[in-house]
Amino acid sequence: MEPQDVTAQPKTTEALKVILDSNAFFVPLEFKIDIFEELRRLINRNVEFVLLSVVKHELEVLANGNKPKLRRHANFALQIAEKCRLIAVEPRGEETDDVILRVSKNWGAPVFTNDRVLKRRLRDISVPVIYLRQKSRLYVDGLIS
């Protein structure tokens, strides 16, 4: 048996991709929570925050809408979204939620969303869901591997 090199650096683990739904970007403004720091703390490993192009488009539509308060919030959300890696995805005629489901299933990536219907659909296909609980902290429903 060969001796083990104790000076060798441990293998770096690949960052866990976390897909953020549009409503996740409103959490910091509404509830004063740093979602990026909280996600790192909650998951306790290297995290890559992912913004799908369809989600960005959804935020841009809200930022150009008719309601002034929603426009301000959406513009703030777009600023926060700049901390994420933008991934271009083709909607293939799908709604935004369907694209999130497809990509998260393919990648095995958890999704941060507060949308009740989307959370249920993600759970149905065994994708971990991260969401805001009690308006004060993030929670993971499902097993993150």
C-alpha cells in the first residue's frame, strides 16, 4: 500500500447549480434577506446561482409594465440578478415554469421559488425546492446531493 500524500490539496467539489425563479429576486426587497448569503449558508457548499434567460425575460417584462411599484421592484430584481450566471435556454413553446422544470430535472439542480404551483410540480418530479419560510428564512424541501 502506497503512503498517502497528506500535503495534497483536497479535491474541489463542483459548484452546485441553483436555479432562481423570478419571485426569488423579490425576496431581498420585500423581506430584507440576502438570498445569496442565505443560500450559501443553507446549502453549506460552493453554489453557482443560475438565471435562465426565460426568467430574465419575465423580469424585463415586469420592469417595463404599467404599475410603477412593480416596475421599481422588477428593476431592483434585475440588478440583483446580475450576480447570477445567465444561461440561454430555448422555451420550445413552453411557459417559464415548464422551462424551469425541464432544466432543473436535466441538471438535477434545486430551484429557489415561492410559487406554490411550481413548488408542487418540482416536488412531483423529485427536484429539491428552496423557498422562503415564515417570511424570515430559507428552507430546502428535498434532498440536495
